[in-house]
Amino acid sequence: MSHDRDPAAGGRLLFTVVAVVLLWPGLRITEFHPSTLLDPRNSGVILHFLHNFLPFETSAPFLRALAKATLVTLAMATAGCALAALIGFPLALIVTRALSISDIGGVPSHPLAAVLRVVARWTLLLLRSIPEIVWALLLVRAIGLGSAAAVVAIAISYGGMLGKAYYEIFESVDRKPTRALLEAGSGRLSAFLYGTFPLALPEFVSYSIYRWECAVRASAVMGFVGAGGLGQELELSIRMFAGGEVSTILVVLFALVLVADALSGIVRRVVL
């Protein structure tokens, strides 16, 4: 009786050992001790902390302010993502080699095209390397408090993320239709619209919606630096030790994620 041996078992075992070896020093550096949460001396403190979050704050003035902040948060996320797409999409078209004539063969690559591709790639890297919360901190000081700083911060950071994802999506699809159009004399934009984009559309839409969901959460966080929305309401409630208000805001944030997930499912079914 022969026993089949998994040929990838050795690689998986090595990966697991390396992961554990690298993870353990990280846990030590961060002073992460799960036993602290189970310490009986801390259980009373934790229960008292959780007790401060009840009951939920449901007064009419607070709910009206919360509804307005929720709309502001959604508006910031939507406007920021729209601007991010306007930034990332053109840069993705420059970076992707799916529209390169030299890829067909027999045509040398133009030096200027290579330079533009490198500049666009490094621009996307710069935009996404700085977190949106840092952009918001800088922009609040540059253009003042309010939602505009959050919108621009999301647009800059997410523009780099969307651009990177877009060109990777464009390069992952089958290039044969695009090459056939280019070889037939079609312009690059037409070849992209009729050859690359239809094949990339499902992943393109899916990732764009996912980034919008992330932007909703990011908009709430950026309120802590004075960018408005739910985050600012949450920051004020925490400062005032209003646990009931904090609980209500957290429930609204959870509901926003549920709504965003439901909307993404609807859009996927309609568009795809």
C-alpha cells in the first residue's frame, strides 16, 4: 500500500516555522500579554468600563446631530472616492503595459513612454505611502477645519491605492483582444475600452466598491483630527465621558458598514 506524500508539505512547514519565529519577537516588543485580560484584578475595571457605555443615548437633539454627522461622513467618503478614481484611473492607464505598442513585438519602446511610466508609478507609490489620517492632519492645518480636508485626504491616499489596483487589474486580464485591436490599427483608448476594460470590469467595480466601504470607515476616523462627521462627534463624546453617546455612535458606525455592504452587493448585481 503506497502512501501519497504532499509535495508542498515541506514548504508549508518551513513557512509556518518562519512565521512563528518572526511573530514571537513582535509580540514581545509590543508587550502583548493575553493573560492580562484574564487577570481577576482587571475584570472589575473592565466591567466598570463597559457599564459606562449603557444605556444608549437616544435624546432627540443628539440623534438629530448624529444624523447630520452620518450624512456628512457618507458625503466625505463618496466625494473622496470619486476624486480618488479621477486621480488613480489616468495614472493606471499610463503605468499599465497592456496598452503598450512595444508589447506587440517588433516596435521599440519610446524612451519618453518609459520615463512617464516610471514617474506615474512613483506618483502612485507616494500617494498611497502616506496614510489618509496623516494627510488629514496636514490638510486641516493647510485649509482649515471641516470636511474638505477629509475629502482631499481620501482623494490623495485612495488615489494611489486605486491606481495601483487598477493597473494590476488591467494587466491581469487576457491581452489578446487588446493586441488584436492594436495590430488592426485601433487607437489605444479604443483598444482599452473594447479590449481590456470589458474583461477587467468585474474586478474594477468590486475593488472600487470595497474602497468606498473603507472610505466610510476612514471618514469616521478622520473626524478625530477636526475633519467633521461621525468621528468628530465621537471624539467630543469621549472627551465628555459620555459613554451612552459613544455607544450610540458605534452602533451607527456598525450600521453604516452593513448598509455599505448591502449597497455593494446591489451594485455588483446591477452592474455585473
